[in-house]
Amino acid sequence: MSSINYSETIPNNVNLGEDRTLKRALEQWQPNFLNWWDEIGPEGSTHSDVYLRTAVSVDPQGWAQFGHVKMRDYRWGIFLNPGSADRDIHFGDHKGEKAWTDVPGEHRANLRRIIVTQGDTEPASVEQQRHLGLTAPSMYDLRNLYQINVEEGRHLWAMVYLLHKHFGRDGRDEAEGLLERRSGDENNPRILGAFNEKTPDWLSFFMFTYFTDRDGKFQLAALAESAFDPLARTTKFMLTEEAHHMFVGESGISRVIQRTAQKMNELKTDDVGKLRAAGVIDLPTIQRYINFHYSVTIDLFGADESSNAATFYSSGLKGRYEEGKRVDDHVLKGQTYKVIEVKDGQLAEKEVPMLNALNEVLRDDYIRDSVAGVERWNKVLTKAGIAVQLKVPHKAFHRNIGSLSKVKVSPDGRVVSDAEWNACVNQWLPSSEDRAYVASLMGRCIEPGKFANWIAPPVMGINRQPVDYDYVRFN
């Protein structure tokens, strides 16, 4: 097998070239990664030159180098944020001790599980999105899809580096497993439910990158607090790239809403049939897509009461979002938090030990962040003189994990009977007709500067390039 020039092929700041064991392991893993990319990566992308951002170092000048590159030749790098030799653990039972540079034996299994679960989401989203390039609404959007795809690939490399470097044979086996599972596969699915859902159209893609990549932001931020220093430094750097994914989602939905509002004003109607006949996505359909993607995503935070969450925190493996900004003892023993339960057919709050409610704490932080973006979408409607307001549903709506999975709850937070749920579900979640209509709009539009009828152009291009720049060159 040919030797890889690591500084050239895999930009890194972890001395890959000097670690012979790691070098051998990654030389064996890289061809399997490329086989996975060829088999299940972005369809129809192989021969295109794409205007991509590549990280070549962690400093401000180096983490965003732009240029046209073939995606298969993308330089998937491995970067850790700069560390500090005197970093202390700042939460949990080990608070005040020195952060770990190696994996403590007693936390090995839990750390491996955390890293594998995070790592599994990265290739999963590439698999979910692999057909979308064939129906891109513009060359600008196609390039953004491809940028997200290569960065999810880089985030996979980041987790695989930790597995190979710190977990020996177990880590190597887990790294292979990350390439063997498949999103939506009946026999060997991805670990988390949301990553086995289909992403069949661009409205779903924008919702996914807004809502589900935002889950990634909160999970990575919680791991960036970890007492295991290599994990903390790795995830902190990943967060710099995650911001772009959420921007693609938020701006994408905003542009869909802007185009719909234009048509509503032009035709002086909010009639769904007339708007669909005009080839735009009506606001009730957008609301149902919000309801679906938001509810599927908040399930990713896990059960509202979790002994694992308590163990991860007390052990120092996973903190809270922005742990350092919180004004408490960062140990949390004896503290409580409110979660929702169903009592006498109604939703009610109950106090539980905060350590056991840390999934819910993170979920509530996420919800506040998500609502802020939806409010920005509403400003587009207000500016257009349209009174309709979009909103996220109640957090008990359409839940499939934890105690709330046992009840049916309406978007406004009422516990409803099975009969009412079945009667109203197509008003609350995308129906097969909604999905078929959105799918009917998905025609490829890739002439520079041209955009599909159902979406408005962006305000500006990428990296100060014009909107009609040739972001993808087809060979």
C-alpha cells in the first residue's frame, strides 16, 4: 500500500506523520472511507470541480481556504483546537483535577460510546442527502450541499482519529463500523432515529440543516466541555464548521418563505391551491415540515430522565451547553429541574434531580435557540405584510422517546385521543400529498445565477463571490 503524505493529503495538527501506529491504522482506514464515499456519497458529483472551503489549520487564516476542488480529492483534515497544559476539569466529581490527555480505564466504555454515537451521525447525514444534488434549485445551493457533505466527512475523520489514537483494537473496529452502517438500512441502521429518516427534497434538507445540525451544535458544545482533553479540543474545532450548516438551513428556509410571500402578495391570496398552482410552497406546508423536523430532532437529546446523562456529567465526560457561563456549583448534587409528565390525562411539570434531567436541560437550551431562528423567519413575513406567524410545536408533540412517547399531544400542547390525532395528523405533520407536491417542484436548476421558481436568490454569494459565480464546474 502506498505511503500517504499526511501533511499534504490530510492537513493536521496532531503530528500524524510521526505516529507510526496511527499512520498505519489510518492508511488502512482511508481506502475504506473512499470506497464508502464512492458507494454512498453525493450522487453525480465525482467529476465536478466545486468551490469548497478547506481547513488547513486552526488559526483564522488557515481554517477557511477557498478554491475549486474535486470532492473525492478533498483534504479531510484532523484538527484539535489549541490546548492548555494546565487546563482543569471544571464540572462533575473530578472538578479541579487536571484534564485527561489519555482515556481513564474506568471511563473507557462510556467515552467510546459517546464518540461512536457522535461519529455515526456524520456519515449518516451524507447518506441521507446523497440524491439531493440531482434536484438542486441552483448552483449556489448545490455548492452549499457539497460543502456540508465534505465537512460531515471531515467530522467523521475527527471522531475516527480519536478512536484510532486512544482506543486500540476496539477503536479500530468501531471506526470500521462507522463505514458499515447505513442510514435507513433495516438490518444495519444508523444509531440514532433521526439519522435513519429520508431527506427526499430540499425543503427537508433545509429543515434538517436548521434543526438537526443545530442538535449537532449543542451536542458538540457539551462535549467541548469534556474532561477528556482531545475530545474537548476536537469538538470545539468542529463547531466552527457546524455554524455554516445551520446558516444553510436558516437562510434556505428564509428564501423559501420570501418567495412564497412574494407570490402571496402578487396573487393577493393565501389559498393553498392557487399558491401550489403558481409553483411555490404554501405556509401551512412549511409549518408542517417545521413540526416534523423539530419534533424528530428534540428526540435526539434522549429521555427526559436519564441515569446515563447523570453518569456522563458526574464523570466529567460531557458537560452542559456553555458550562463555564453557568453560576452554580457545577456538581449539581441536590439540585432539581422541571420535566414534563402526563398526569390524569394532562401534561404536568414535576421536579426531578437535575443530574438525571441533563438531557432535558440541553433540550431546553436547544429549544430557545431554535425559536430565535423561527422568529427571524417571521420577520420575513412581517416585512412582506403577511400576518401569518410560524412557530415550533409544543415540546411534547410527536415524541418517540421517553415518557412523552406514550401519549398523543397536539402542536399547542393538548393531550388528545387517538381518534383526534388520526383525524388531525395531516394538518399537523406533512401528508403524503404534501411530500408529493414538494417533490414535484424538485427540478435541477444549475445555470449560474438562475434559481428554481420556489426559492428566492440569496442576498450575497459565498466568500465575496457574486451570486452568479460558477461555484460548481461540471466536467
